[in-house]
Amino acid sequence: MQYLEPLCIIKFMSGRETNPNFMNGVPELLILRLLQQEEMYGYEIVQAIRSRTDAVIAVGEGVVYPVLHGLERDGALKSRRKTVNGRSRIYYSVTRAGSRRLADLSKDWSNLTGAIQKMLMGGQHAQVIA
Amino acid sequence: MLKSSHELVNWSEFRERLLRAGVAPRHVRRYIKELADHLADLRTEEEREGRSPADTESAALMGLGSMDDLARAMTDRREFQSWCAQAPWAMFGLAPILFLGGAWCIALLILWSGWNIFLPGGDTPFVPIDGFAVFYFGVGRLLYFVAPVLVGWEIGLLAARQRLKALWPAVGLVLIAVMGGTAQLHASRTAVPTGLGHISMDFAVGPSVHGSLFHALVIFSVAALPYFIWKFQKARFFSA
């Protein structure tokens, strides 16, 4: 996850940048999740993240490639060149190691969001009591 | 009329920036290829939405991200740094010595085996020969004398590909030149009549200091020439 820290590559569409530490691992999680369903090239990945999160999350377009290359280097993704409509593209897909990583990340993220949700609900409850 | 991707973004400058920051050439090549493709896709998308060429170009560039962000995304990650950038002492200090040592070991093996095959019982392999032996010993001799120059060219190539400053390549080239200039070969037969010949190698200045220095200088000049020509041309290109 460490290599997702230095760049605020995720922005909410309001334009407000998120705390990079807080968003650790999110691009990785989204990318692995997308690629688990089908192989895609960089541009498709960026567009898919935007459309499937209803444009709430926009990944910095160009900087998605170092994330992809890093995941491939770690063995979580594999790539292959494919010529589509006369243009050579690099398509990425998830490996077995990538699937395991996705499962771990999903679990971590679910725990985190569950905990936050609990806090938020607890906050509301406290207000009601007050 | 829309500009091409290469007119829109100065990829050469971007490439230079990444290479100078130590990103490995193979990562730079692939990153730029993917970014150029991405930019083309963004422009196609913008065109489809009916924007003017100027708006299309600016929107596509904005979508891709600033050159600073794109460069930082790559240069901040250590795993994309080349060995030349991460450990120049190993690439230009240690590796040339190992490669040169390896090449010389092969050359000495050829000499020793040729001595035993073509000159059995001879006191030295350094005698006039003929026939296939000329070719056999010739290969070993060629390897012995050419190895420092080849290793030097490899140093220059690595340094040029990574756009390194001249310091580390110069260290490597001087090392190679000194090794090449001071290397001395010795061959002797053991006292046992049927014993095998013995070949050894050491580094010494002499018998003539001037001879060793001259030899080292020749090796340095021949090995460093392509690199310094490249550096000169590059400097001229960027100053033009």
C-alpha cells in the first residue's frame, strides 16, 4: 500500500482532496476489483472507476500508471499487449496473488468503514440522548 | 487542426526528466507510451463531445494531469529506480571489475587449454604457431585485449541511457583502464616433466612505467570515446 501514499491520486469530485494517509490502498483496491472482472487498459480503468463510483471518486488519470506498474511488479497484476482498432494497448488483469491481495484489502476496508459507520451512528445516538 | 500527441506534450523533455531522476529506461519507455495513448483517448473523447480543437487539447491535457504530477508519480517510487541510480558504486565500480575478470578468466582458459592441446610439453605458450592453433589462440588473445574496451563501452552505454553525470562512468572507465594497463600474464611449466603448464596473472606497473601508462591511456581513450561523443552531441542538441 505504501506506494499510494505520496500522491493524492484520489479526489472527490467536489474538488476537495482527501487526506492521502486516510486513502491509503484505495486506488489499489478499486483497480484490483475492476480488473478481477475483466482485463482493461489504463484509460478504461480510469473511466470505469469514475462511472462505477458515480463520479464521486476520480483517480488522477496519468498517475494511475505507476500504480499499475507497481502492482504488476508485485505480482498482483499481469499485462499483455493487444492491438485493438489498429492501436497497441497494454491490458492488465489480476493474478492469483492479486486476488488474494484484493480479498485482504477488501476485508481491511470493510472493517474500517464498518468501524467508522459505527462511530457515526454512535455520534447520532449520543446527540439524540443529549 | 489538432496537434499530434508529440506536438502537444514535449515527451522528449519528459523522458529526459525521468531518466535524470533515476527512473529505469524500460519504465520510462512504457510510462510515456501509456501516457501518450491515454492522451489520445482523452482527445478522442473530447472531440466526440463536439469541443473545438483548442478546447479539446486543453481539456485532454488537464485530464491527463500536470507534467510535474506525472513525473513525481514515477520518481517518488524507489522500485522504479534503475540500478545505475540506486547503486552506481556497484554498477560502475564493482560490475566492470567482475565482468573484466570473467572475460579474462575465459581468455586465460583458452590460452591454457591451447597450450596443452597444441603445444604439449612446451615451456611456454608464447611461441610461433600455425594452423588451427593460430585461430584458437587468436580468440583468447582477442578476448584478452578487447575485453577492457568492451566493458568500457558498456559503461558508457549504461551511463548514456540513464543520462548520468560523468562522475561514476569516469570512475568505471579509469578502473578498467588501470586494470588493462597494468595486467601482466605469466606462463611457466612445473618442474614435473609431465606436469601441466601454469598460467598466472597480476597487476603491476612495469617493466616500463611509461608503457603501462600509455596502455592504460589508450584503453581509456578508446573505451570512453563513444560516451564522450554522445555527451558532446547531447549538450549541443540541448543548447541549440
